[in-house]
Amino acid sequence: MIYVLEPFGGSARRHNPALPHLYFDDAAVTRGDGVFETLLVREGRAVKMDRHLDRFTASARAMGLPDVDTRQWERATAEAAAEWSATNGDAEARCTWTYSHGRASSGLPTAWVIVQGLSPETCELRERGVKVVTTTRGYTLTDTPEWFPGGAKTLSYAHTAAALRWAREQGAEDVLFLESPEGKVLEGATSSVIVVKPGRKLRTPPSGSGVLAGTTQAAIFELAEARGWRCRTRELTYEDLFEAESVWLVSSTRMAVRVRRLDGRKLPGGPLDDEVRELVDAALS
Amino acid sequence: MIYVLEPFGGSARRHNPALPHLYFDDAAVTRGDGVFETLLVREGRAVKMDRHLDRFTASARAMGLPDVDTRQWERATAEAAAEWSATNGDAEARCTWTYSHGRASSGLPTAWVIVQGLSPETCELRERGVKVVTTTRGYTLTDTPEWFPGGAKTLSYAHTAAALRWAREQGAEDVLFLESPEGKVLEGATSSVIVVKPGRKLRTPPSGSGVLAGTTQAAIFELAEARGWRCRTRELTYEDLFEAESVWLVSSTRMAVRVRRLDGRKLPGGPLDDEVRELVDAALS
């Protein structure tokens, strides 16, 4: 399902996904100049909508886009998710919001909502975990110029895509970015890192410097705290990953996938793996 | 004019630019995961095609795309440029090549050639020069992971677009990236820097570390050498810009625009400005 939004209000237009809808001069196409969010759809509705709307709003602002009309995105998302479940029942789905600077010829933003089925790989990795290789990003954030869209989830993922291709060439399914070789842990290609330490402790690296604030990580920590886990945002080192009970990559649609191999070394499962899975399932509902 | 190419040969399909041609799941749209080139069209043909093909081929390789079929791009470009001049005579135009990882649903690359008129701003800036503000990129390249597509001209320009918006907010038309505040000179948003020094000398910073190898810069240096200028690739400092006879941003369609104001300070024109313009004009033919 695709719903194309008018950027300044008005009704959403249902678009046939078998037909193209983007023009050659859209900033999303020519420069990756826009922002997005990916949400999980369960039982016909997008979960944790508020957290995604908050980040989407912040991303748009950082990228100089007109303010997000949250009502409009909520409405279009509800409509697309309902239509999805009318055809597919309770099957989970992936919802993507995209908001770009639009066509050079019009100067108006482009905005659309997609709901599509999860890939078979997503479901498979949730079950069996992922093999991960680490790499640096190839750069270090230094000073922050005032225009720098630091916390924005932009459409410019070419480098991340290249890192993922490299990971696949080595038989892995994901990358984990480190600040320096075998140094501080940052994040996955499209996920946050959570480690489980003995004594029902959860740790995740602080967002801000090369780490995007994770909506899924935040939802998990919130529920875990309420259930008596001790959750902390702390720097993590490469060694911490090997000493943890278990290491997880968390994101909206893959939810939590356990890292079962890191740079070729096996990471064993922890005693609380089932509890973690149940926690994440409950946090994303 | 839009010509859509089949990635593995076959004929180009002429596409009506008033209709969209990109799908929601194209890697160019969702992740800026592709490469591009911009060429100048003069008198019905794209100039310096070989230099652009070389860089395009290298970009594609760095981004893990199937090898560029250079004959196919040449042919489609010639066709589109000829069609342009059939309608628009000798008016100059901008040709863009785009080559992305394509639709997630097909796994096949997407490739297309566009020829469109120059913007009025392009022509205006060529005449009167540009006001420029400097900024860092907000990061420093450090180690280079093996997957890093360093010299690739990718579609992921969100940060550059944000820097340009910031420049415009300050009444400038372009940014010049420096390695550190008032530090080493890198490049413009979409251009290389050339400075003219007394004694018919041209200088440009070395490509490689945060500086894309410039096709226009290379063409200018080649002709300038033949005409007796002394051309060197050397590190340039912020101070060098104020001490030069003149400072230029060079790129395919804007050609050479003189920097007439830098961070609010006026940069006077040099005694050889007319000769530089004539040199650039001849180099791009």
C-alpha cells in the first residue's frame, strides 16, 4: 500500500504500488535529501507511533523541512495499516514514512507512507540471530557545525549500504560500527545495540555521537525498568560484547535479533534469552 | 529528456519527463544507494565524456554496482543531447547520469540519463561570481575500512544539502568545506577549488581525503599546462584564499565561478580573470 501525502495537509492519495510515483528531480532521488522512519505494524496498527513521530519531527526540523503535521501522518498510517490487515489479516508488516525536499521544479516537499509485508529474511533472523562483523565508519565526528543534521534519520545511507554489502560478502548479515578498530561500540547498520549483563542488567551506548537515538531501544528500556531490570546508557567497549551474557541488535521490524557470531567468534546465548524476547515482544505492542 | 537504460545492455527507452519513473523501493530513493555524474552539453553534445565515464565507472565499482557499459551510456547521452538541441538549438544544457542498486523487489539496477536546461541561477553565477561561506564537514576521515567508497560520487548528499541551505540562510550561494575551522581547504559543495597565484600559477588541493577528484579541474589544468601556466596540486590553507589573485569554484555546468565574497570578506578579481574564463571555456569544449 502506498499513500501519498500532500505536504501541507489535505487528503492522502492512495497510489498503486505497481506504478512509479517519483520524478527524476525529487531530492530523495537526486541527493538522498529527506528523512524517514520505519515502523512495525502489528494487528492492523503501527506500534510506538508517538516515539516515531517525535524522532521524525526532529529529523525533519534538522533537515530544514516544513514541520511534520503529525495528525496527517497518523491518519495516513492508520488507513494504510487497516487496509493492509483487511487483506493480510494479523500478519506483521513494515510501515515506512518518507519525507523529502521534493521536486526541484516545484520546490514542494514529497511525502508518502508505505505498508508492505516483512521480508522472509526478517522473520528468519528474528528466530536464529545474526552473524555480525565489526567495522569503523571511516570517519570520526569532530566539531559540529551549526547546520549539521546530527540526530536526523536521513535518506543518505550509501555508506551504510556499502558496509552491509561488505558484511554479506563475508557471510555475515549485519555490521556493527565501532568508533575505532576494536574500540567503542556505536550501533548496527539500522539498529541499536543492547547487551545483557549478569544480574538482569541492560546496557546500550549513549546516542549523540555517531549513534542514532533508538525508538525500539527506548521502548525496551522503559518496559524493562518497570519489570525490575537495571537499565543504563553507558559506553560499551568491544571486549564488553564478548563478556556479556548476550548481545542484541534492536530495531522496529526485526525487533531484537541476537548476535550469535561476532567477527567470526561464537557468542553463546544467555540464560535470559527467552525472557528478553518476551520483553521485547511486549515492549513493541 | 529522460532516457531509461536497461542495466545490462539493450536499447534505451525514451521516457516522458512529465511522468514519474521511479518506484517506492528503488535504492536511489530509499537509501541514496547509487552514483551519478553531471555533464555539460554544448552544441548538442556532452563535453569531456571520457573523464566522466572514467569517474562514473570507478564510482560504480566502489559502490558494488555491475560494471558500467560505457558504450551504452555514450549512446544514450548522444541521443538525449541530440534530441535536446533539435528543440533548443545551441543552448547549453545539463546532462545527469544516475545508476542505482535499483528496486528491492527486482534486485536489478536502475539507470537513466537526463538532459535539461541550465537553471537561470547557473548562468547568473557564471557572470557575477558567488558569495561563499566556509564550514567544516563535521567529521574527519580516519582509517579507511576496505568497503569504504571513498572516491565515489554517490547519491547520498543530505549533509551537503543541509550545508547549502545554511549557506543560503546567510545570503551566500555556496559553501567551501575546510578540514578544520580556518584550516585546510577541501572543496565546494559540488565543485573543486582552484586558486590563481601571481605569475600565472594555478593551485588545487589534492583529491583523496574528503576531496573528490574533479573532472573539470583536471580538464582545466591540462589545457592550462599546454598554454604555459604552472599548475600544481598542493594543500591550500584558509589564508591562501585571501592571498590569491583570485579563487574559483569549478564544476561541469557552472564551469568556473569566481568567489567574490568569502565569509563576508570581499575577494577582489584578479588581473587574469578574463583569461581564466576563456581558458575554462576552451577546456570545456
